[in-house]
Amino acid sequence: MKTARAWKLGGIRDFQMMAGYRQQRPHLKRPIWIIAFVTFFIIFLTGVYVYPSGSGSLASCYFFSGRGCTMLEQLPATPTRELTDAENIAQVVFKEILNKPPVRSKNPKVAFMFLTPGNLPFENLWEKFFHGHEDRFSVYVHASSEKPIHVSRYFVGRDIRSEKVAWGRISMLDAEKRLLAHALLDPDNQQFVLLSDSCIPLHNFDYVYNYLMYTNVSYVDCFEDPGPHGNGRYSEHMLPEVEKKDFRKGSQWFTLKRQHAMIIMADSLYYTKFKHYCKPNMEGRNCYADEHYLPTLFHMIDPAGIANWSVTHADWSEGKWHPKAYRAQDISSEFLKSLAAIDETFHITSDEQKKVTIMPCMWNGMKRPCYLFARKFNPEALDKLVFLFVNYTTV
Ligand SMILES: *[C@@H]1O[C@H](CO)[C@@H](O)[C@H](O)[C@H]1NC(C)=O
Ligand SMILES: *[C@@H]1O[C@H](CO)[C@@H](O)[C@H](O)[C@H]1NC(C)=O
Ligand SMILES: *[C@@H]1O[C@H](CO)[C@@H](O)[C@H](O)[C@H]1NC(C)=O
């Protein structure tokens, strides 16, 4: 509006100048001149009214096409394509879910969802973690190969109906969705944490609960990797809905807020794209939907709603297909505390440049430790972890 006001003042100055001009030109008939001016002024005011706050200068450009009005050329380009029916439907549903205020339950809980082939070797450690907080969490177990034998009361009776899971295939995502669908049935569950059989907690329960509950983002790992293990896995069959510029990568170990978990339930459009066109041995390339679907989807629909890192630490420094697996001899209180204290995330691209991006972990605007959980730990590490738990989780 500032510019518009300047223009209006300019208009008045022009009027005075023109008035002076008129006196020297007595042959110009006064009523015609006034009608012309008033009409002109009304058109100008209409322009300012139609293009309210912020676009006043644009209105001025329309009505006084003077020099220096480059605004018109800077207007955002019109979308290059019309959205498909499925995209319009998805947008409506996602927006509705995202704009709904979070349901505040009287007894908010964190859902711990374990994705495992069979037994959970660290149940006794988790038992120490959960003990004393019975009304603030729920446990769900998806065992894909064999029925687990549970040793902790917090896990007994918590198996959900499961199906086979093949590493890197869509069945992995299906199992994650199955866990979410079960956990969402409990309206008290507000945060949904995906964990594996080789994960351990790095902090005590209160710390983890507060970290997740008093935040408004989901911890979904997400970064752009132009290399062969990132964009190199993209297939143009995903067009038009998923463009290469939106393709993202990230670890599968997420925490989701309830709204985001609902979006995963509601989405079939993007899920189907990844199911068909992001799989091992796709056109001679390997794509793993569990590493790309969530990061890409949330990058596209709610980029500010995800933290862009995973709260589950993994050590990829050995450069293998799986992260380093820690043995009992690797473990000490100091070591676990050092993992728990890391407060910067690290991403590296898979091209020749191997570009490293280090970001501070920001929690509600404050720099905080990044990781609540860690993997992978060998089952033989159990006794040592149970012994050290109170020590390494005491700040
Ligand atoms: C989360 O909360 C912070 C302030 O605590 C706010 O700045 C930010 O916009 C919120 N983000 C979302 C996605 O609601
Ligand atoms: C995550 O990254 C996206 C860019 O991809 C950015 O827009 C967003 O603000 C980031 N999220 C947070 C919480 O910083
Ligand atoms: C934890 O263990 C270390 C030695 O590993 C010891 O120095 C420290 O006092 C212990 N802390 C607590 C809180 O027990």
C-alpha cells in the first residue's frame, strides 16, 4: 500500500500541476476536464480496492502504466499443468487432515511400533525403559517371520496380524502401514514411533516422552541426494505426480504425529506410484520404497512439518549395505552417552562429490540432542545394556 499511497500523492501533485496548466489553456472546457479527471480518479481507487494490501503498486501499474513497473513481469508463472482428479482429491483430503487441530486426549500416549522378523532380543531393556510409565505408552509388534516368544509383560499380547516382509520391497511399507492402522485405533496415541528388533533407547522414558509430545513436527529423515542411491533411483513412470525435483531420500525409522499418520492411511495415489515404480530391479536399477516414499510425500505436502532427520541413530561410517552392528565389547556408558549427546545431523550424497551437509538438531527453536534411539545392537549386548541403562540414561 505504501507505493499506492505514493502514487496517490503523485496524483494530487499531478492534479495541481494540471490545474495550473489548465489556466493557461482557457479553451479546454472546464466541465469535460473535471468529468475526465473524476472518472480517472475513480478508476484508480477501484484499482487499489480490487488489489488490496500488498498489491497496491500492482494496481498502480495497471492504472498508471508508468516506467519502472516491472511487477507485472514478476507475477508467478501459472501452473504448467492441470492437476489430475486423483491429485485434487489427495490435496483436499491432506489439507483437511493437516488443518484440523490436533485431538488432545486426556491421557496422551506414545505408540512404540516394533517391526521385527521374530523375537525381540532387547525386551528386558525396554522393560526397564517402560517401567513406571504404564499409562503413557502402548506397544505394537509386527513379527513377519515367526511368532515371538515374549519375556516382558509389556510385550505379551501386543502382536498384531502380520505378513511376510521382504527387505527393500513394498511389503516393508505395508507392514509399517499395518502397525499405524492398529496404533491409530487407540485415540490416546499421539506420536507413533517405528522401531526395529535391534533398536535400543538412548534416554529415559520421560525424556523421550517429552521430546516427542511437546513438538509439532514428525521426525522423518529427508534429504536430496543427486547421486545414484538418491535421484538415480527415480523413475519417470512416477510422472506427472512425482517429479524428479521432489524425489527425496531418508532412513525409514520415523516418528509421526497423529495427523501425519492419518495422511499415510489416507494416501493411495503416491503409495501406488512407489509400489509400482520404486522397487528392486526396476529397469535395471534398485529403488527401495521404504527409503523414499515418506520423505518424498512429506517434502511435497508438508515440508515444514517434518524435522528432516530421524531420531534413531545408525552408524553408516563403514559404507556397507547395513549400518554397523555394535557388540557387547563396543559398549560402555561413555559410548552410549556420546551417542545420546550428538546434536548435529549428518547427510552425505552418493555422487562423486560426496557432499556433506551438517545441520544442528533444532527442537522448538532450541539446539537439542538429535537421537532418542539407536541401532543396530547385537543381541549379545543385552546384559551389558540392561546393567548400564540407569547410568547412561541419567543426565
Ligand atoms: C511449530 O511450532 C513453532 C513454534 O513453537 C512454530 O514456529 C512452527 O511454525 C510450528 N510448525 C508447524 C508445522 O506447525
Ligand atoms: C525440512 O526441509 C525443508 C526443505 O526440504 C524445509 O522447508 C523445512 O523447513 C525443514 N524442516 C524444518 C523443521 O526445518
Ligand atoms: C556411570 O558410570 C561411570 C563410569 O562408567 C561413573 O563414573 C559414573 O559415576 C556413573 N554415573 C552414575 C550416575 O551412576
